[in-house]
Amino acid sequence: MAGINAINMNNFAAYSNYKNVTSMFNVGGTGQTNAIGALGSLNALKTREANNFLSSFQNQASSPLSFLMGMKQNASKFNSSVKAMTGFGANGVFSQKGVNSSDTDALTVNSKGNNSGFNNFSPMDVKIDQVATTQKNEGASMLSSGRSAERGNYGFAIDVGGKSHSFSINVGAGDTNKTIQQKMADAVNKRGIGINASVEQGDNARSSRLVFESEDTGTDEAFAVRDTSAPNGREGLASMTGVNEADQEAQNAEYSVNGTQRTSQSNEVELGSGVRGTLREQTDDAVRVSYGQDAEAIRGGVENFVNNFNSMLDSAEDGSMPRLSSALNGITNTYGGTLSNLGIESDASGRLSINADRLDESIQNGRLEDAFRSGGSYGIGGRLQNAANQAERNPMSFSSTSALMTTYNRNNAFNMNNYASMFSGQLFNFLL
């Protein structure tokens, strides 16, 4: 918290008691005279120093006030994320309902936009025989700086969706293999025929290859590349670059829902009852789709909590707030083993990260919910909620410099230890 020190804290406090003047940053007349007199009466300050402070107050306050306002915002976000993990009401993540997949690596599901409800929802068994794929033609690896084509005009065509698209490429005297590959890629991309063309690194850093891939999955997107012309009977560019042969064929998705076989051009499918699924990989056994707690919402709540927890630690370090760091690290140190088993891990600095496999397991078996909602004020959730509430209500209570702050009241008396009256009379609380 660069710029905040005991003298500045005192200055801000004393000055803030004169906030009844016309402007906080434009003090004049009697208000300025009184403020200067008050500041000058402090043993640690001379009249000249008080005048200098008043003239530069806005610049002095800018950095610490920006920090404190940012700290307040971070604390509010942190508190909201903790409440979502511990709350029992509609805003609590464990109260959210939706559909879940027993194997999210193979099938993910969601019910967003489902207005029919789930009163009569029956579990589904989804078996995936194959996923839909794009067609991909990966050309031969060629020496980038080499040259395999003579000068002249070359033609090639791409047949896709029942249409044929012709392309003409002029090979100049200085064109290298990579230059020719790039010309072909640019020509295809410019036409916008549903095929993405790119030039990628080949077998090593000195080589490159031309790649054609359909934008969408399914057999309707299959394409063929062929040469149409070349100078002096030479080999055409499609053949020369090797982009005329498919390395991955386009195919449709094949899957079943409760034993009924289905096919799809896409891996985004409607499973029924307002449930959408994304097919991700072939399965040997059926994946169970059931209704219950919304695992996706819970995962999102955990991610939000972890991100905001780490932001609070960053704020504590940026603002030299060891008490805040100690409070947060004390929780993770006490419950580190439990959190790790739940899929929320901490490193040496105290920052949290997610182990996706363990998190999904703890969501499914209910241990994550139990850990955050049990134990009262001495449990994980309770400890976190207490810290979050305090950080949002009064972030400066975690600052070691706050004890050095003083207030100047209208009776010229100093209050060194009453935080309530201190914040009511200080510029910080006035502006936050």
C-alpha cells in the first residue's frame, strides 16, 4: 500500500473532520484557516508542513484511496462468493438444480432454457459409439526455404457440398515452398467455402505443411481437393503439397438414448426433456444423465470462490496487510488437507487452485456441500464467512497501519483507539 504511512494517515484523519466545507479538495477562507490551525497544533507537524499537506492533499490521497476502494470491491466480491458456497437460500450454489452426467469426459449436459420443468424427468442412459469429426487434410512436410514448383500458373479445385470451387495460383521466380503454401491458404480462406486453410510447422522448425480442414463436423462437410492445371505438364500444387489426401475423414456422430440409436452431423445434440448434450468421446458403457443438484453451477461457484480468495491474498500483499494474509492462510492451513481432498488445493503462498477430478468426485458424493455447510462458525464455511464479512465491512481492520491512525475532533482531543468513531470521521470511510 505504497504512500500510506502514519503521518499521512494522521493528515487524512485530521483533514477529514473539515469535510463540511464547500469542496473536499478546494478548501478556502475560514475552512482552510481552521484546517491549517488544527493541523499545525499537532506536535509532529509544523505550520509549513500543514500548508504543504493541504496544497498537495489530492495527490497524497490518490494512491492509498485507490487501493482502499479496490480493496473494498475485492472484499465485496469475495464475500458474495463465500455466501454462494455456504448459503442455503436460492442464491446458494448447492440449492441450484439441473441435469448431470456421470462421465463429463465423454458427455456434458445442460438444461438452460428448459421451461418445461423436471417434475416427470426420468434418467437417461446415453451410449456414444462415435463422435462427429471434421475432415482434415494435412499436407506433406516440405523444406520451407526450398522450391518444388516451377514458375507459372497452376490451378486446383475443391469439391464440397455438391459444388466445385476453382483456384488459380501464380508461382513467381522468388517463391519458396512456404510462400506457395501460404498463397494457396490465402486463396481458400478468402473464398469462404467452409474450409479453413493454414500453414503449420512441419516435421521440424525448418519445414512447413499446408492444412485444409472443414469448419464443421459431419459427412455433409466432406470435401475433395484435385489439381486442374500445371505448366509444361508438371505436377500440380495440390499433389505437390500433399493436401489432396485426407488424413481424417469427416464422420457423423452415432449414439443411443435409452437404447434408441441416433445419428447427428454435430456433437451438439438434443437428448430430450429439454436437455442438450455435447458428445466428447466414444464410450464402452452408457453414461447416466440424471436430475439433481446442478454440478455445473457448483463448479462455477467453486471457481468464483477460488478466484476471489486469490484476489484477496493479492490485495493483502499489495497493501502490506499481514493480518489479512494471516487470516486467510490460517483457514487454508487449518483445513488444507480437507480442502485438498475436496479438490481445492493450496500452494506454498496460500493461493488456491482446483483439481478437477477430485472436485467432481466431491460434488457427486456430497462431501463438498457438507464441508462448506457444516461446523457452524468453526467449520470451513463459517471461518471463511467471518473473514469475508469483516473484510467487506472494515478492510482497514486488517491493516497494521490502522492502529497508528488518529482523529482530530472539534474539542482538539485525540482518539487513538476507537475504530467506530475513527472511521466515521475519516476521509476513507467518507469516500469508500
